[in-house]
Amino acid sequence: MSAGAAAPREAVAALAAALHQARAQRQPMPQPDVSWLDLPAAYAVQHAGIALREAAGERLSGAKMGFTSRAKMAQMGVHEMIIGQLTDAMQVEDGGTLVRNQAIHPRVEPEVAMLLGRELHAIEHASQLVGAVEAVAPAMEIIDSRYADFRFSLDAVVADNTSGCGFVVGPWRRVPPALDNLGIVMQFDARVRQLGSSAAILGSPWRALHAAWQLARRHGLKVSAGSVLLAGAATAADPLPAAGLVQAEVAGLGRVSFRVEGG
Ligand code: OOG
Ligand code: MG
């Protein structure tokens, strides 16, 4: 099929169902090797996958940016920003427990979260974006590719809801005067695993908000008032430890943590 033509509806549904099953059964699958999978088709697969989760009773609770930092782009060999969706079932309580064997090959990365006071996709002007953020928080994302060896093309990872698996948000606080260049540390028990700065997120997480607004509008994401937006990891991701305490601190925003159990 030539680029730009609509992807076959059945093929979109079949790929969404295969990814849904790979996740439920914790069995990685090969990357799709199909000619129709371009970026619009990949977002159609992502939407179909979210619809399957909603049909199973999950509710949308936000959106997540991907590849907003060079560290992430370099780690995964992907060079364009992407957007994915968060559901209530993905949220791990701050200080809560995550059972590791509920995922295939999970990784964790430090993030900055924003609480949106308005529907993101309905905002008309970029000048209204910062005012739409009610609070910010330190956060972590647990990513888990449904593809073998955590390897994928840009289209394949978009179809797989940008490797979304889980997220943890720390205490919300009022938006500080500056979000750029806040130090970020992620630790496994007492060991530092990743060190970075919020400046690695496109120079400032505000730019990730702007990119999320554009991508949400372009690709038909619904990001309602009260949603969480993850700005994209500032550092590379680390494989989740077999067990122990995972914590992250963003200078000026505070700490967030969760415990990993083997299962
Ligand atoms: C895709 C998800 C990227 C981020 O923060 O950059 C992402 C992946 O790395 O598997 O969530
Ligand atoms: Mg992320």
C-alpha cells in the first residue's frame, strides 16, 4: 500500500489485538513487518489498543511524551517525538508496589509530570498552555515493549502505545517559577542509576507540553482536564531491578518511589 492511503481497518484491529494479547500474556512478539504501517496507521493501532483497554473497564488518565531527550533517542535509536496514552490501570501509587513479572522486560525512567486543568487538545493558542498546568510532580515511568528484545521502529513503538506500562506520580506542587535545569536522580535502593537535568527534556519540560499539544491534536488523542502528562524521560531507562526500592528526586519538586517485588 502506498504511503498516505488509509491502512486496512482489519489489519489495524488485528495488530492492536496482537499487541493487547502480548501484553496480557507477557509474551513478546516480533515487530510487525507490514507495508501499511506508517505513522497515521500506527496511531490508529494505538487508538484501537486503548479502545480494547477501555472495553475492559480501564479509563484514560493522561498522556506521555516519548523521545523528548537525546539520552532516550540515543538509547532506542529513534529520532522523532511520539505521544502515548496512560490509563488508570497503569498507575502505581507513590510508595506502592509493582509486581515485576506482570511485565515482559520492564524498564524505569525518571520523568516530570504535569497536571492539566484543561482539555489539552481543545486549547487554541500556545500562549494558553502554561496556564493550563495546575501542578507539577516528580514521576517515574515503567516502560515495557511488547516487541522482542525491546527493539522497534518509530511506527512500531507508536502502535505499541509508546511502550507504556506503568507510571508513578509523587506529590503535586504548585508550578515553580522555573522548570528548566532541575537536577534529577534515580536510585535503586542506595545506588544511583541515572543522573540528569530537566534541561535534557527539550531544554525545558515546557517544550514537551507544547509538543504534546501539537501531537495530541495531530493524532486525535483525547487529553481531558485532570489528566497527567509525562514530559518524557530526561535520562536513559534502566531495567527494573528484580526487587527493591526504586526512587527518583527532581530538585525543587520532591521525591517519588515504589517497591518492586518478584511476583
Ligand atoms: C519508548 C517510550 C519513550 C520517553 O520517556 O522517552 C518514553 C521506549 O523507550 O520504549 O517514554
Ligand atoms: Mg517515558
